[in-house]
Amino acid sequence: MPAENQSVLWAPGALDANSILSPLLWQGTLPHKPQTLRTVGFEVLVFCAGVNPVAYFTGFETLHAPNVDDGSPLTLERWETAQAAGKWVADRILEGKKVLVTCQAGLNRSGLVSALAIHYLTGAKGSVCCNHVRICRPLALSNRAFQKALYALGPRTGSSEAARFLSMLHPEMPWK
């Protein structure tokens, strides 16, 4: 990455090394300037907070998949919204697009969608996907309802691209 891009990427309040779940899957709060996102190569943005800023981010492929992060049980509707967003993110990654999944704090709602995307890409159990997100973003997925839903996911048949995606993730993760 050119030096000028590094300064934008690591600017205070922007994305940092803990935002990288894989080269094509990033998680965090939403930087305020769309140009910052363009500079570091994002093509796809997912907004998991209640506010829908899609209109502000023209030129990106966007999805608004709001959820509630207040510790209440995950309703079927909210779970299905998160699952659909996770699948949508996985599809964009398989197209080779760089995705940023965001929410207010960049921890729980975005973490749920990111873990689900990893689940759809790899077929790994939800607990493994949850742990990967937490290794990359140590404060992420502290919401017990989100953890419970993810831990209930068993292994599934991953896509034919799963091996390629797995090779981009941390090699120490047990993808079983």
C-alpha cells in the first residue's frame, strides 16, 4: 500500500489494524469521509446501525441491515436480517470486492454480520467464526444474544471458494 494511503488508513478515528478480518473483509465504525474509504479501496459498505447513511455514500455498493445492540434477545426478524446481510457480504467477497461492515461502535452489530459472512464463506461453526472476529477485534461480539445465536450455528458446507478465503485468514484458526 502506498505511503499516502497508509496515512489515511491509520488516521485517528479511522480504521486500524484491528479492523482487518481478512484482506477483503473489514469491520469498524464508519469513517466520516467517503473519500477515505475510496482511498483504501473499499467498494462495498454495510451499515448495521439504525441510522441509514446510504445516500451520503454514493459510488459504493451499500446495504442497510439495522439491528439492535441493547442486550435484548435477538428476534427472528433481526436474526434473519443479520443472516441475509452476512450472505450478501459473503457474495460480494467472492466477487473479489473489499467490504467494510460498520455499526455505531464497530463491535457487536457489525461483528454479527461479519461472523455470519465468514460462516457462509467457510462453512465453519458459528463459534469459530465468532472467535475469529474476537481475535481480530478483541472487544467485538460482547453481546450475549449475538454470541448465543452464533454459537448455535453448526458447520455447513462452504462455498467452492472457501479454501481461497480461508488462506487469507489467520493461519492459526482451526477452521472446523
